[in-house]
Amino acid sequence: MARYRITQIEDYEPLIGRENVERVCEKARKLKDLRVANFNSTYYGGGVAEMISSLTLLMNSLGLRTEW
């Protein structure tokens, strides 16, 4: 049976390095009390819709209140 989990920022460390992961986490801490709302003209299809879906989950995992 396949097991799925939400991608965490640490999963990108082999690609972008530890320093960049820490920098993203620090920026997220500074924005923690804000709410981020993403808007797009379509709910599915196209590159933007695909990116916002993943980005929303990643931002939420960093402790940001993010919606789409």
C-alpha cells in the first residue's frame, strides 16, 4: 500500500543546501502572524494551479496560515 506524506522544507535540503533551508525557515518565522491568501483564475490545470497547491501545503508546514 502506498503511503503519502506532505513534503517538508527539509526535503529540499539535498537540492538547495542547509543554509538555504534555514534561511527560508527564518523568513517564515518572521511572517508567522500573517495570513497568506493565494488567488488563481482556475482551480485545476495549468502550471500556476499545480504550484499553488504544493506551495500552500509547504507554507502551512512552515507554520504560516496559508489558503487558496
